[in-house]
Amino acid sequence: MQRFMKLAALALCLLSAVVAKSQSDVGLRPDTLKMKLDSVETVFLKKNLMLLAQRYNIDAQKALVAQARLFPNPNLTVGTTLYQTATKHFFPVGSNGEVSVGLSQLILLAGKHNKQVKIAQANATLSEYQFYDLLRTLKHSLRTDFFNIHFLMQSAAVYHTEIAALQQVTDAFAQQKGKGYISEKEVIRVKAQLYDLQSEYNDLRSQLNDVQSEMRTLLQARNVFVVPDVDDGALTKLDPTKYPLAAVIDSAYATRPDLKIAKLNSSMSTLNYKLQRAMGVPDLTINLNYDQQGGYVKNLTTLGFGVELPAFNRNQGNIKSAKAQIKYNEAMFDATRAGVEEQVYNCLQRAFENDKLLKSRDASFEHDFDRLQAEVLKNYQVRNMSLLEFLDFYDSYKQNTLQINAIQFNRVSAFEDLNFYSGVDYFKN
């Protein structure tokens, strides 16, 4: 029995060392990058390919504005005699030849040119709003993943600690197998607890790896493991009462890119309706022609004009479609705007609830748990506590830590949603 006590003491000493260093060791790899949130955002803004593609789209739309400002080119036609049968010459010139020249210019009527320019400008503005909406969406995913990784790693540290502890105890039991110091039932109970923890830890690691994969995609960084450098004290100081509902809703109405997109789509549909009505007005073509000797007099110069007769096609279908599109985009804008208040209210409510839940817990509870952990180890070492009591304590410690991490993440996530739905970075870490 004395020999077993020595082995148990050794295992528990190793456990104490694991507890002290597990927070820093868990999840670290040779390719680990420990980064603050502002550094992560800087890399994201520089390297994310979706943002880069949208920036190119802005340049493309601005180029189309310059194109829309251009007027139609004049059209020049030249004709001459191919073969003079009387003189038997190809391409005769002078009095024996014939040359005709025509110059025409299309004149856009009903303000089509200006209307086309306005639509091109609106498309360029729309591409900018789409860029900022994409930035808002991806940044929300990035920041949420950042804090999710942080709290998942804290939860993983608990599993890492307990698995290491039970593994040491199991190894100590293995050395005493068959000597009658420990009951087989107790050994099986420890192993069952160990296997359960390993299975839960594997599930958590899979979840952590999935979030890490999404983070790497957003950062366009391969073969790295991002370890968030988070100021937990700053997170604790977050206060939802600093963000009045009315002020946040007003900010959302004024700044959210998706609202600006919906409003601009409505304006663009009106511009398109005006353009389609203008397209029903025929354009004017002015012609200037010269004919050397093919007319009723030699060296004939004529000036004329041409216009399409709108007998059948007056662009009726496009006008009707554009008019219906106005109603559609107005309804879409109203629907988008209607959801803003509920989205902001919901995320603020979640922030209040999780903040209240976190602050309702006894501040000394976590400290007491950590202090009792050492006492439990000591009591188990001297056999004042059974193994099952020891395991029950560590299971309670695990469940408490996981619960705290979940509450903290839900609380931070609610503040991140506040940034997303308001369109303003109220919360910066």
C-alpha cells in the first residue's frame, strides 16, 4: 500500500504541473501564430481574395462610367467605280471615274445619353456599397471566429488537464495491476472516465479545427494555427447599457451598406424607367453626302436626315417591365428596413441577458474552484477522498468551465452582432 501511495503522489505531482502549464500548451503547434485582433484584421484586409475581387469590380464599374460619357462615333462611307467598261480601266479617276462620300452622325434624343451616364454612375456606387457590405459580412465572420477559437481553446485546456491527470492515474494503476492494492471496479471506472473525456476532447478539437479552417480561408493563410491574444479583462468590462436601442437603430438606418444597396436599387429602377421611356423616342441621324457624277448634276453635295418611324415597336414591353421593377425594389427596400429594428433589438437583448448571467455568478466562485483543486489533490493523495469523489470534482470543474466559456462567447458574440447589424464598430477589442 505504501508503494501505491508513492506512485499516486508521483502521478498527482505530474498532474499539478500539467494544470499549471496546460493553458499555454494546448493546441500549440510549430506553425502557431499568436495574434491580436487588430493584427488579424490587418492581414484579412490585405489578403482576402473576395475583397480583392470586389475592389476590381469597383474599378470595372468606374471604367463603364467613362464609357457611358462617350458619344456615338460618326460613320464614314466611301464608294468608287470598280471597273470602267468604256475605258477598260480599274478604279478610274478624274472625269472618267466616280467617287461618292457619305458622312453620318447619330444624335441621341430625349436625354438618352445623360440617362445612361447616370445609370453607369449608380452602378459604380452600387459596386462600392457591395464592397462594404461584403467587408462587413466577412469581418463579422472573422471576429466571431477569433473569439470562438479563444474560448474553445480555453475549454480544450480543461480537457487536456483532466485527460493528462487520468492518464497518469491509469498508468499508476497499471503498475499495481494484480497486486490487490486497487479494486478492478475502480480501475474500470477511471478508464471509462478517461475514454469519455478523450471522445469529448476529440469532438471539441474537430470543432476547433473547423473554425481554424474558416479563419485560414478568410486570412488566405495556409498551414497556420491562429492563437488569439485576447484581453479577457477588456471583455469583462463590456457594458450593453452604453448602447441605447434608439441610437443604434438610427446608426443602422444611416450606415448599413445593405440598406444603401436596397435604396440605390430603388433609385436605379426609377432611372431605368426614365431611360426606357426615352428609348421609345426615335433617334436622329444626320447625313452629309457627296457624289462626283452619279447624281443629276456633277459634284453633287446633299444634306439629309433619317429617323426611325415608331409604328410597331415603341419599347412598350421594356417600359412596363421597368415600371414594375420600381415597385419591386421599393418593396425590397421596405422589407430590408423593416428587419433592422428587430435585428438590433434581438442582439442587444442577447447582450443584456448574457451579461446579466455572467455578472450574476459569484466572482469568487472560480477562484474557490481553483483553490479547491489543490485541496482535492492533497486529500486524494492522503486517501481522505475516494477516487469517485475525486473524479466527480473534476467533472464538475470541467462542466463549470465549459459553461463559463459558453456564456462568455455568447456574450461577446452578441456584441459582435451589434457591430454587424448597426453597421458601426461599437465594440472594438
